[in-house]
Amino acid sequence: MQVKADFKQVRNTLVVRISGELDMLVTDQLRQEIDYRLDSNSINTLVLNLEKVSFIDSSGLGLIIGRYKKVSAQQGRIYIVGASPSVEKILLFSGINKLVPLYRSEKDVVSN
């Protein structure tokens, strides 16, 4: 399944709404797209909306950890929102939630 990502910038926050499977077939391209936007704009907050992600593997986890390191190096913050129960289980099992807080919805972290 092809992954789709929609990007929205609200002031200094980049919201990335990802749908599909976040696996090794798509993570490199998605990483490049996210990094391009992080580098091109004055972004200090990254919100990864995983509401429509049906599957995540170790490369998807690596994508999240890599963006965490990149954003943190710039004194920024990163959040994950909307993970389904199955994706959230993988995130919790991996321990990513110790680095990146998990929230139910974008409204919890983004003020329009």
C-alpha cells in the first residue's frame, strides 16, 4: 500500500498527516519530504498525525526517532497524535513514547 502524507504549516508548527503503511518501502521518501520542510521553514514543532496509519515497522519507528533527534537538536518539540490502538501498541512497546509524547488529536497540541 502506498503511503500518503499531507503537510500543513500553522505558524512555526508543521503537521504531517500520514495515511497508509509506514514501512521500509516509503520511509526514505517521507523522511526527505519532512526534512525538506523542516529545513526550509522556521519550524520548531513537528506533529506527526498517525490517525490513518494502518501499520508501522522498524523503519517507521526509525523515521520518528530520526525526526525527534533533528527537531530536538534545534530545541524544538515533536508530538505523535491519533495513533490507532494497534499502532499505539507498537509505539509503546518500542518505548518511543518516552521520547515523543502521544496525544489523541491534533487539537491537543496545535492551536489554530
